[in-house]
Amino acid sequence: MYLFGHKKLKELILVSVFFMILFGCSPSPFDFASRQENPLTNEKSQKCKVSSFEIENAIVIRWDKNDKAKKYILYKDDVANGDFSNVIYEGEDLSFIDKNVDIEKIYYYKLAIKFDNWVSQKSDYSYGVAGVLEDDFEDNDTKEVTKILLSDLTSDIKANIFYFEDNFNNLLKDEDWYKVKVSADSSTDIRIDLSSDVTNDQLLFSKENATSISINNENKNFLFANTSNSPMEFYFKISTNTSFKNKIGNYKITIIPNFLTLPAPESVTAEIVNNKINVNWTSVAGVTSYQVFRKVGTSEFVMINETDVIGTNYVDASCDFDKDISYKIKSKNNNFYSQLSIESNVVKITSLVAPESVTAEIVNNKINVNWTSVAGVTSYQVFRKVGTFEFVMINETDVIGTNYVDTSYDFDKDISYKIKSKNNNFYSQLSIESNVVKENSTAIMINNNTLKASIFEFNNKIQISWELVSGVSSYKIYRYSSKKIDELLDASFSSNSNFYEDTNANANVPYFYRVSCIKDGREYAKSELVFGSYSSTIDSYEPNNTFSTVENLNSSSIFVDNQKPIVYSIKDGSGIITDEDWYKYKGLPLMIFVDVELNSLTKFNNGDVKIVFYYNGQYTTPQNILKGQINKFSFSNYGVVQNEVSVYFKIFVDNSVVSKDQNFIETYKVSLSNSF
């Protein structure tokens, strides 16, 4: 103890405690490694649950939740002994819908569970089939869950059945149980009709606790008789035999009650009253309601009442014209019926007569339709044909009288009319067709030559003007941001005069306008497009874009700072609109010397804007106006001239070289002098 001293002893104790903790209380390195291994290495995941035919043309796979699971991995294969390497889902959900399937084919699924650091073995496989089922009574695989079939003559119950078996003796099959209720002292026939995908003898019929019977064309009706004094319920089952394999089969059940005690009415009569047929019959003691069957011409008797008839009268307001009609009646108590009664007398309603003559005439931008009256007819219906379309009824309420005014017809199309006579719920055939009329949309239209829009004439608006049209009450102005008018309608306005000032337009933006006429509440064809724009700088020389509208310039330096012209190139949606400004100089006789000095342009590129002189029927060669500098151009004519002469020159944008992808709007200044 003295060899170590107190300090050494303390260090020895601390080292000992450290190794005890490391190798005694804590696991050894071998134990630590072994606990990182999967404690369920040899255990399989839970088996998934597969549902066939739950969703049309798909298979639904579900599994139970594992509280320690991080993810679930679902595998799929075409065969039961496959390697199941195809992962079709990995995630946290507890179900998956497999839509990547072929119809009526068996698929197999295995599930694995992924934990923190390991994955379980794949489960045993489950299997399912996809397809389309139309079954009014599923799920009815057992007697205990089936529902009762109502003994109704009109009930046709669609059903199906399936049987699938693979090479590994995996079986997926269906059996259908049904229950039928038969009233006291009565019987019911059950008829089974097979679809085309099921051949004779592939399906079996069996009553409860009885031997199965093959279903075929000769053996498809099965009788349930009740000779007791109270209603009875009977069960039966549809199943498959060994020849029906790996497919879905469809069949139809028809319930045919046998009528043993319920009598039909003894007498039935039919009478025409106010274009309807009153049907009456004798009452049957103890019967709660009746059904009415009608025969038209040589057709079969068909039930026509939508709900059971209480009482002994029925009014038929939907019968056909010009055909022999008769009736039969059935007695009904709950879901039991009598036989059809004897046939009533035969009646016939003669159809109403259509107007003999129909005319159409355009009067004050409306079409007046007139027709001849029909004796005894209370109202009429108007049918219109537009172009090559069929005749369509256009009156919202029945027309009283022999005139109809059509205010909603289309322009520029052939229009004609036909009329039907009407009494209550009975109608005539369509009349003969009227004459054809057409109104052109351009019949009332502004003169395109008078339509103008200001171009840089104002600094806060665009003014649109046109010539008044006689008889027009108002005008509609359409504004577009491009010539592609079907795509880029920007705004619309109304005006009661022949001009409109657009103060909502933006500066330095190109706009296009069309104007239409409104007369008697109808809008006629729109004008052609006209271009307009404005800038903060007014071009006081506009319009001067034609030879005939140029200004007279009689002195030098006529252009001043507050009167700067504008030159532009504007995108219009399909190309560009370019400006040209014409000017005229009225010079002295003898010799002509004209100098034009242009201040520099800053936005257009070199060659975009040009100048050309015109004198005595001849043009000079166009010269480029260069960007960023003052340009000076001269024109001279040496000759003796007795009278004053005029020299024209034009400043214009060359649309063959200017950029088509952007708008250019630029002011310039011209100084003009006579160098002579």
C-alpha cells in the first residue's frame, strides 16, 4: 500500500471501475454485435388479404398494421412458384390497388415488413383475379347473407358467377344463394337464362337440401309451390360444375308468379274525351290496386302506368294518333298479380291538322311568321330551321293566334319555319315549310372608308370616328391589343354618336378598333380593323401618311421643338405597321435647292428609317438615316422654271429591314432651308 501511495491507489481504483463497467456491466463486443441481427430472421411477414372484383378491372390488396413497421413492401408474380422479385408498392399505407392487370387472370402477392435495421421474410402468397361483375345481389355467397327476391313479373335480376383454379390447386370460386317468398296457396316459377359466355349444363341449380340440377335451354324453369295458408320462403343456389373453369359467367333470373286466386276485372271500356282516352273497369273485391296495359296497332300489350292505379279509372294522355288502341287490366295485391283481363273495345284518335300555309317576311329587322288558322285548335308551336340544321321549336310558351315574331335569328343564313297545331297534349304533324328568308349582317354597317382612329394626334387619348348610319340607335366599339381579334379582345364600349374617345388606353401602346351598329336591339356586322395610338408627344403633322395630305412648307426651319413629328413601327400580331410621313416644299422658280436636316434618332437601328425625294414624277434613291447623329440631305434641280414648283420628300420606316419583334415609337426634328 505504501508502494503506491494514496494517489496511485486512487488511480488504480478508478481504472478498475472503468474496466468493470466496460466488460462487466456492459455487454461484450460479441453480445453487442449479436443484438444488431434480426431477431425475426426466420419469421415471415403476415399474409396479405386480396379482394377480387371489388373494383372494376383491378385487384385490392390489404394487410394489418404492425406497430413497429417502418414500411410495407408488396411483391407480385404471375405464377405461385415465382421468385416474387417484382416490387409493386413500398410505403406506409395498409392497402394497394393493382390496376396493372389483365382481365380474368390469376395474380399472386407476397408481403414483407421493413423495420429499423432489417426486413422480414416474404409472406406466403395470396392470389386474386380482376374483372367486371354486374351482380344485383352480391355478396350472397352463403344462405345466411342472401336477400329476398320480390315476386314481381317485371323483375329481371342480373347476376354472375366465377370459378378460377391454377396449377397449384389454388381456387377462387363463387356460389350465389337466393330466397323467394311465395304467397299462400300459390306458386312461383324461377327462370334462369344463361348468357352467351355460358354454355348448357355449366351452371347448376339446387334447392335447399336437394340434389343439383344442370341448367340448359330445356331445363331452366324451376317451380316453388306453397300449398299452405300463409306465405313461405324458399332458398335456392346457383353454382358451377367442373366444365366451367377460369372465367366469369353471366345469367339472368326472372320471377314468374303463378296466379291461383287473384281475379282480373271482368269488364274494361275505353272512350275518347277531349283528345284523351278514359279507361274504366269493374272493381274486384279485396284488390288494392291495378295495372293498365295498352296495345297500339299490332304491337304487344305494354304496361303504361308509372305507379299503381288506385280505383277503377285511368286517363291516357300519351296515346298515338291514327292507330287502333285497346287496353287490358291486372289486379294487384302487394307483389301478387292476376292474369290480364279481357281486352277493351278499340278506339282511335284522329291526329290534328297542321296549318296549310306558312309565310316568313323580314320587317324592321325582325322576321314575321304567319300561318293559316286550323278550326278547333287552341294553340300552335313554331319550329325554325337555320342553314342545314334540323327544325327546332323556338317558342317558349304556346302561341295563341297565327303570328309569331322572331327576333333571335342568325344573320347570313337561310331561315325557314314550320308550324304544329296543338290541343292540350296532342299535336299535329309539322306543317309544310315556309319560304326561305335571309338577312345579311352587313345590311346595316358603317362605311369602312370613313372609319378612322387617331395616331399620335393626342397626348392622352385615342379618338375613333366614323360616318353616321341612318336608322342606327347606337354603336359598339371593340378594342383589341392585336390583329388576332379572336384571341385578344381588350375592351368594348358603347356610343350614341359617330365618335368615341378612348381615354382608358395606355400611351405608346398599339390598339386596333372595330365598330358595329345596333338597331332595334340587334347588333350587326363589325367593321374592318383600324389602328390607333397616342404618345405624350403630339405629332401635329398627322395625318400626313399619304401624298394628298402633306403640309405646305413655305419657309425654312418651320419645325419647332414643340412640334416634333413621330415615326413608328408597330407589331400587330401578324406582322408590323410602319409609318411614313410626307412633306411638301413649295419653292421659288428658276433653280431648286432644298436642304433637309434631321436630328438624330436613338431607338431605330441604322437603315430602319429612310428619306426619299420626289419631283416632277421621279423618285430619288432612298437614303438611310443613321442612328445617333444629325443627318443632312440635299436635293437640287438645275433648270429654268417659270412658276413656283413643289418638291416632296418622305421619311419612312423600311419594313423590309426593321425588327419585327418589338415596337419603335420615336420623335424627330427636321430643319428645312433653301440653299439657293
